[in-house]
Amino acid sequence: MLIRSRKPTDPLPSAITPRKHYLDRRRFMVATAAAAATTGTVGAVGVAVPKARARPAQRFDPFTLSPLSTDESPTDYDAVTTYNNFYELGTDKGDPARNADKLKTRPWAVVVDGLVQRPATIAIEDLLTRFDLEERIYRLRCVEAWSMVIPWVGFPLAALLDRVEPLGHARFVAFETLLDPDRLPGQRRPILEWPYVEGLRLDEAHHPLTILAVGLYGDVLPGQNGAPVRLVVPWKYGFKSIKSIVRISLTEHMPPTSWNRSAPDEYGFYANVNPTVDHPRWSQRRERRIGEFFRRDTLMFNGYADEVAHLYAGMDLATWY
Amino acid sequence: MVLTARHDVRGRRRAGLDWGVRRVAKPVVFLACLAPLAWLGWLAMAGGLGANPIEAVVRDLGSWALRFLLLSLAITPARQALNLPVLMRFRRMLGLFAFFYASLHVLAYVGLDQFFDWTAVWEDIVKRAYIAVGLGAFIVLLPLAITSTKAMIKRLGGRRWQRLHTLVYPAAALAAVHYVMMVKADLREPLLYAGILALLLGWRLVARVRRVRRGPAHQAWPGSSARTSVKPPETAVATRGR
């Protein structure tokens, strides 16, 4: 039986617009706009939202719904799959969706090595079948001050780590994206140092909220969202959730991370969502939830403070941003 | 007699050109300058602005402000390189459209993006250098837009007006820097604009250096010639007529 307790940071069920109603509202707005266009009225710029598309066929059922999911309504599938930061497939938000067909995800394997008892190379087919897949509906907060709610399909990273048995002196987990300019053409230009790399502290990697996602909206991950397997760490800014992973290494020392290497004063190793620590480009106090007009307040640890704040007890989060 | 007739033809031709510019070319250019806004409005209403329409609107308006600034700065080089003095008559319109799109850009940022949260806007200006630089560009453009009318040119006097309007160079530079600073990692597009601006400003610099070298008589820029009292040599007068 699924028992879900409401966290103080969650919105009240009464505050959530039922999906049917907001779809009705969109149809109304599109119809109004069309009417306005035909009568020659110009104005009311910027309130349009992408057309909602039906959810794709459920490719991954049955999987269990996780009590760690938020009950906020998910962002439109179209928005989730057409508004992406994945520089390996282009730097414009729409580029990854346009170039996703270049990212062939078979054959694919993930190497798990470093300070582990049993290093392994796991074929993607095994990743998809040997772990219990769950749906995890998480908030995603980008460092650029926008956010989404995404129904991921995946499994806890801890489940994978348990199989390879980290050694006693392993303290960090390093992740690496595929390096292949043919499949990830953005790597032909040195925008960042390729391949993209990320890292977590071992306790962060073991946290039950941290998952490896292999799908979203019940379907396999589209290329633009980091197919075939990506990390999702919902209390950190989106860039921590590295896409298209080919290597996971346990290390003793803090591994380098791509954006930190590119601009250390802007992007730290931890990159926890924190409305009180400012960023030189964007105020982190508020965010625009994709599909909404008004900005909303950004929550500490992206609303997951109850679950993760203890990991950072005693740390100055302004220093360890 | 012959002379008068020829003058007549020239005069009629000039009047015809004037009519064409005023009644045909200018309205056409005016409408063309509004096309980006119309297209944006259409996309907004048809839901074609993607997942983050507000960001799309703010960015598009900013891009067009910068493009019109560059276009207005391209008039003088184009006029001289192509020997088309008539181009000059479109410069003010292009400059004013740059200001128009810049105003909409600022308005969209304040009204749509921040929804008139003045505290947030102020924080952005103080804490985020690229916002301050962009605001600086807009503030520099303000007096230029205000003094764009014929009456204002008369009131200020051509020379002072011209000197005031050299402020368009720092305004464009600030706008280009604003764009470069805003981008996280892929600088291709902002650097393209900055490069075009550098070419347009560099062209002026080279033209000015050449003029200074050839002698004060060649200073065609009314605002910069403090030494016009020097009598131009005969050869200079001959080449000037080209």
C-alpha cells in the first residue's frame, strides 16, 4: 500500500490545477488568440504555451510509483522534450530535440570502476532489465532560474553501487558522458571540455532520491533528455544531472566537474538549489516554472530540504555552493 | 538656354526621387521594420514560441534592437562605399526602430519576465553586470531618440547635434557587450554581432585617420572639424567633387 505524507513544502492538493482543466484553458487561449489574429488585434505577447501532446505509450510498465514523487502536475511532455540544455547536441534550447537522432544509443554500456570490489561493464539491456524501475515525479530546477516537473522512470543509484561494492576509502562518485563527436556533434567545438563530467559525494550518491533515469513519461528517454541513461539529483541544479553516461567511477578525491572547470566562480561542486546563494547571472530567489506566467519562489534544496538538509549539516553553503 | 533645360531635367529627376523616397520607399521600409514585431506577435498567439515564451520574447526583442542599431550604423559606410547618398534618408528611421525594439525589450523584461517586481529588477541591475550594461546602453540611447526630430536638430545646431549623436557608438558597444556577457558558454552569435560592430566602427576610424592625413579640408564630419579655416589646396577640391 502506498502511504504518502504531505511535506510542508508541497503545494496543497487544492492548489493544483487538474490536468483536464489546464488543457481546457489552453484550448481556450489558443482559440482566443486565433480569433484575435483573424480580427487583426495585435498584443498580449508572451502568454502562449506549447500545444499539449498526448503522453506516449507506456513502454515501461509495470513499474511502481514511488512515494518519493511529488504530486505536482508534470510539465507538458512537449516542453520537457523540446526545451533542453544538452550542449553536446547544440547550445540552443531547441537544438537537442532537433539533433537527437544523431545520438545512437545501441550498442551502449556503462563502465563502473575505480574504488570498487567488483568493477563491471554493464550493457544497457541489463541496466533496463536487472533493476526495479520506478516512476519518480521530481521537480527539476535549472541554474538558469527555470523549472519543470518531470515523471522520470529509473532506479536508485544506490542499487547499482551496492552491486559493485565500493571500497572503504571511496568517498566520491565521478560520472562521464559519452565522448563521440559523430553521435554528439556539439563536441566538435570546444564550448566545454569534453567529455562532460560530473561528481557526487558518496553519501549524496547513496541518497534514496538520487536515481539513474532510463525513461520519462513512461517511455524510454529521448536523446535530448540524455538517453539511454542519465543521473537525476533533484535537489541540485540541473547541470549536476549528467546525461548519456558511459562511466561511473568511485574515487577518493573530489572529481572535477564540467561547469566548475568552465567557470569556477559561477558553478560549484555541490550546486545545491539554494535561493539564498546568488549566481552572477541569475537571481536564484525565484524561478519560472515552465508553462506558468508568474515566477514562483525557489525552495531550499528545491523543496527536498526535509530529505537532504542533514547531508550538509555544519557546512557553509555560501562557501560550498 | 541649354543650361537651364538641363537644370530643369535634373530638378525634375530630383523631385521624382524625393517623391519616391517619401511616398514609396520610406513606408515600405517602415513596414519592413515592423515585420519582426508582427512575426513575434503571431508566434506568441499561435503558441509557436516554445516552452519558455517569455524568455523567447525578451531575447528576440533584444536581438532586433541590436540588429537595428547595427543597420543604422551601416548606413554611412554603405552610402559612401556604394555612392548612394539617398541611403542617408533612412538612417533616422532605422535608429528610431533600434530604440523602439530596445524599449520593448526593456518593457518585456520588466513587465513579462519580472512582472514589475521592482525589487527583483533593482537586484538584477546591482548584482548582474550584464543587466547593468544593457540598461546603460538603453539610457545612452534615450537622449538620441529624444533629439531625433528636425526641430531638435535646429535647436541644438547641426554640429552639437552631431556630436551628441556620436553617443550611438558607446550605446552599440554596450549593447554588444551586454549580449556577450549574457551567454553562458557558446559565444558564436554574440561575437558575430560584436564583430560586425567592430567592422562598422573600424571603418569609421580608418576613414577618419585617412582624412586627417590628407589634410583638414577633407574633414567631412561637421562635428570634428575645428580647423576648417585652413584653406584647402587646389587638388583637394578637385578630388572632393567625385
